[in-house]
Amino acid sequence: MPYKERDIEKKYYSIGEVADMFKVAASLIRYWEGEFEIIRPKKDKKGNRRYTKDDIQKIRYVYHLVKEKGYTLQGAQEVIASGKQQGFDKVAAVQKLQEIKDFLINLKHELSSRSGS
């Protein structure tokens, strides 16, 4: 069995990396920080924001409500304030399923390219 290098998993992400994940401007992420209490990243000594995977999940939930579902900021705040945890869990489940789908598609392409050679 060939050696496979383990993927290095980051603990902290910069605001630019997070913005790229969602294909939005970094200023929008900073704006959402002020509007949504659930988004509170840690800051280093220089004041740079450091986002954890948990922070990114919260941003994904806000992104889902505002950009995908079409809620206004006030509407999204009300949904979050009402404690609808099911929505947050559902967004996380959809994200995980998307990752599995991407993995399977890549595997299919790899297998078909090997058998076609």
C-alpha cells in the first residue's frame, strides 16, 4: 500500500481565506461581525481576525440565511435569536454531503481515467 501524506488541517483562517471560501468581500464578513452576535472570531496581538472551523460554520449559517434563503439581515437575526438550531444543523449536514459528493465525483474521474489509459 503506497504511503499517503496526511492533509494538514489548519486551526485558524484569515479573513481573506474565509471570504474566498464564500466568494464574498472581506468587508462583508467584517460587516456581518457587527450585525450578528454569533460571529466573534479571536484576534491576535496585531488585531488580525483568526477564524476557527466553528466560526466558519456560523458564517456559513448566516451566508445560507442571507444569500441563499434571501432573508434580510433583520430576518436572519430573528431566526438566529429564536434559537432555530435545526437550521444550523441542516446547513452543516448539507455542507458535509457536498464534500462527500465532491469526493465521489473525483474518485469516479480518477477511476475512469485509469481504466481508459
